[in-house]
Amino acid sequence: MNTETVIEQTRRWIAEVVIGLNLCPFARRVFDGALIRYTVSEATTAEQLREALALELRALADAPSEQVETAFLIHPYALADFLDYNDFTVEANDMLAEMGLEGVIQIATFHPRYQFAGTKLGDVENYTNRSPFPMLHLLREASVSAVNDDSGKLDDIPRRNVETLRRMGLAQVKALLARVTS
């Protein structure tokens, strides 16, 4: 699969799933404003992905937020197994601290087989974090705070997202994901 296809499917997923279902109330502004950087990594190993993540974290931290407010590091060839991916996210957050970026950037996690603890693989709530490819979403913490000064509203987003998907039903959610990746 080529880079352009990966980015296009990711953009459609953001437009139709994340924004279309209002799973992230902050996404529309950065999406419509072309403030998202999409990087497709050719990494096939966790070590290669660590290197790519370090570069992306530094690039986002160094870029003016007026040009790049958030970034997706999409890695279709590395960490296809969700448990390996989940283990890697611990390392990714450790990397934030090691690079002095804790409190500056946060990492949101998305994967085609995302599964929350205590759920079954097919449970609809897992689809709140299911994406066309394994990816790490790098967000500036200042940007998140600037668009929402009410932490209670932030805390309510996951519950509201699960309710949205439950109302839709698993079949309709799967159909939507299949449409954006075709």
C-alpha cells in the first residue's frame, strides 16, 4: 500500500468517523484548518518505530502550532498485533518523559484491533479507538487546554463516545469503517 493511500484512508476516517460521529469535538478545527501532519512510517520493527516516533515528537515540538498543531504517526507495517502495540505505547509515553516533552505533548492511541481492558474483542466500545492502521496521535497539550478549559467535559468524552456507538450498533459501525477504508 502506498503512502498516499494510507494518508487518504486516514483522512477519510478522521472526517467520517472521528468528526462525523463527533468522537473528538476538537478535531474539526485542526482538520479543516489543515493543521494536521500525517507521517507514514516504513518501520517494520518496534526499534525502527521508536526512531520514527522520536523524530515526530521533536518535529511537532519544534513546529509552530500555527502550521502544525497535531500529528499522526501511521505505521501500517509495525505492531499489527494489538498486544505488541499496547506494550509499545508504554515505551512511547516513557519517551515523552525522556525527551522532556511530558506535559507538552500527549499521545492518543488508535489501532485496527484496539481493545480496552475488560472488554471482548468484538465489543462496540472498542471501536472508539479503532482506526484503519496502527497509529499514534501526537497532540499538543496546550492546544487541548486552549479549546477546552473544562476538564469535566474532557472526562465525559469517552462515555459519550461509547453511547454514540452503542446507539449505532456494531453492524453500522463496522460498515462505516469498511466504507472509509475501501
